[in-house]
Amino acid sequence: MYEGYERDKRLVACVPSERQLRLQQMEFYAFAHITVNTFTDQEWGDGTEAEAVFNPKKLDADQWVAAIKSAGMTGLIVTAKHHDGFCLWPSAYTEHSVKNSPFRGGKGDVVKEAAEACRRGGIRFGVYLSPWDRNCPLYGQGKPYDDYFCAQMTELLTNYGDLFCVWFDGACGEGPNGKKQVYDWQRYYAVVRQYQPEACISICGPDVRWCGNEAGVTRQSEWSVVPEGLRLAADGDDPATVLSETDPELGSRELLERAPALMWKPAETDVSIRPGWFWHKKENRQVKTVKELTDLYLRTVGGNSTLLLNIPPDADGLFSPTDVQRLALLGDTIRAVFAENLAKDAVFTASADDGVHTAENLREDSCDSYFKTNDGDNTVTVSVKMPEMRKLHILTLKEDLRFSQRIERFAVEYRCGKGWKRIYEGTTVGYKKYCRFRPVTTDEIRILILDSRVCPVLSHAAVY
Ligand code: FUL
């Protein structure tokens, strides 16, 4: 038995659940932040807003879905209840909802309209819920609030079809003298699992973790295997003793070796297309450019994270023209970049394999086949030989996550005359890595896996 066997066993056993894998494969999906804030020009409502302010007269969730799909996104998460406690659906448990607003004459249900539009459009639907509720008088009383929260959640989990995600926000701005509610998380999770076993419980939940910032900043090494017990840092935590989502080294060997147990928890990057999460007229000229969005997409989806991009509906209930246009152009750009895999007809060879899973398995982006070296063999070189000279600027690599996440360091080189030139150096791969480099014209590239925690298992390689 080789050294490190015990550590490897732990790592190899740490793999995604079916629901985690499904969400990862969705890659890129949308957030839509809308509530009373859209009408009061706030980012955080305080719960005293009159229901009467909520009136998105032209709300058209099909317009949202069309724009979302034009960018290539696969799902939508709507803020069913934000910190202000206003419910976008006619909850039976509070008066603070759409039912007492002028929206659709008090007969409206934004959650329903969004869920149905997603179904019509063939994309997945999910809900955002803020446990912090600044309107509910029970907030801070413990179980009575948990009862209220679970009852509302049950409405959302049972009346709107299949959900791909329940997104629990961790924010709470009560401050030192504010109300203190100790959430019964285990109970919340049990309710979600009972009614929507396929849904991921994200952020304040076991399935998906926050990337650690809201600015679209990505880590160079993004790991889905992280120490168990990782959590959002709370007020009063000693940063030296709490491992939080914001730790830049999350998932490093050092941290894993110290961790009593490991867990699979992939990163999600949540970021808004505008400076704020909610729509503000004054930000109409601050919509992220197509260049910024493309870069964000390539860094996140191609950096072992999913991308959750927020597009806030305006006071009419529509995505603004600029946002709609940027999304369509983003989709066009992504489709153009990945239009043709130039390694489709290449010959794949490797310096070694395990005798069964050869490098040829890298050609198809498929979950059924993979390339693997022998146990204990943590470095390998894979060559991709094309039938002619081609101009390339991106290499896509994917690990087969059913075998955990293993690669720690790699490089990419291209044939240049009789020699090789290095064009890229990377660390983690994970679900997907987009290696971007200045365009080169060549007929062969090679991928050098320079270090891996356990023998590498790759599922796909492609060039564009
Ligand atoms: C944060 C909230 O405070 C923001 O308003 C927004 O909903 C963002 C996605 O999460 O914690």
C-alpha cells in the first residue's frame, strides 16, 4: 500500500449526490430579485412597507424566461420572500403579501406566474427565501417563528411543481441589539427533503456553497471537496477559528488534512447584472457589459463553479431593455466561442492509462466514459493530435466527478515546429475548466497533469 492511502480513501469517497450533480450540470441560471424594494428604491426593506406599493403592472414572466434562455441559462430562482417579509405569493399565514397589493387586483401570484413561465419555456424553477423576516412579529421568538417559516415554505414546496433549488439567504442585519432568532435549520431541511427531495438546498444548506463574495470574484483553485463543518461566519466569530466560505484557501491540502471529515459542496457564484440586487432607475446605465459578462461566465462555469446571475425586473415587472439586449449578446458570444470543437476528429493518446479507460474517451462530453491512470499514478501527459493546423484559444477540461475532484496542478503546451511551447498553467479542474490563452495555430496540444491528489480521472477535453 502506498503512502497517503488513507487520505486518498477519504477523498475518493467524497463525491456529489445526484441532486448536486444535476445542479452542477445546469451550469448557468438566473436570479430575479423583485419585491417592495423595487418600488421604494431600496436594497433592504425594513418590513414596514405598505402592500399597496407593490404593483408591477406589466409583469410578464415569459419575457423574463425568453431573455434568460437567450443567454443560455437553464433555470430561474425568484425571491419569493426577501428580508422585508413581503410574500410574492398569497401566503395564508400573513397579510403582508401580494394578496393585499394592487397587483392583478389582489389576485396575483408572482411565484406561480414565474413557475409556469419556466415550465412553458423548458427551464427549471427555484425559490429564494430569506429566513430573516423584518415584518413577521414572531421573528425572534424561536419555535413560533420556525412554525411560521415552515408553513410558508410548505406552501412554496407543494403548490408550484418541481423545484431545482431552495435558496436560503444567510444575511441578517439585526445588529447587536436586534431580535435574535435561532433558526431550526435541521427542521427546515427536513421539510424541503420531504416535499422536494430532488431540490438542492443552497447557501444556508447542505448542497451548494456560497463562493464567498457577491462581486463575481473567482478563486484560482476552486475545490468542491471541503472540510465538513464549513459555515457562514456569524457576528462574533473569531476568524482564526472559524472556517468560512470566504476563506481563499478553502479546499487546500493543508485544510483537508486538518479536517476531521470532508464533504462535497460545490461553489455557486451569485452576482447581479447591475450594482444592486433590486432594480433602481439610477442604475440603468450601469448594466454589466457583454465583455464583462462573458469573462464572468468563462471564469465561473469554466472555474468549477455554477453561475447565478441576477436580473432585477423593473417597476413594470419587466427586464429592462438594456439587460435583455446584453443577455442576448452574451448568449450569442458564448454560442460563437463554443460553436465547433476542433478536437472532435483528433487522435487522443496518453503517456499511460489504466489499461481500460483510454484517452480516446476524452473526445465525447459524456458521463458514461472516462480516462484514468493506474492507482498511485498521479501524473500523466495527454496528447491531442489534430489532422491539420488549427487556430485555438480555449481548452476545455472536465474531471469525472463521480470519482471526486483530484487534479491539483496542470499545464497546457502546443507543438511549435519541433518543440513545445507552454501556453497555460492551472491548478484545479473539477466539473469544468476553461483554459484561455492567446490564439495559437498548431496541429497538436498536450495536457500535462503535473499533480493530482489521487490518480486523475478526466471525462472530456475539447479545443476551440
Ligand atoms: C444577500 C441579500 O442581503 C441581498 O439582498 C441579496 O438577496 C443577495 C443574493 O443575498 O445576502
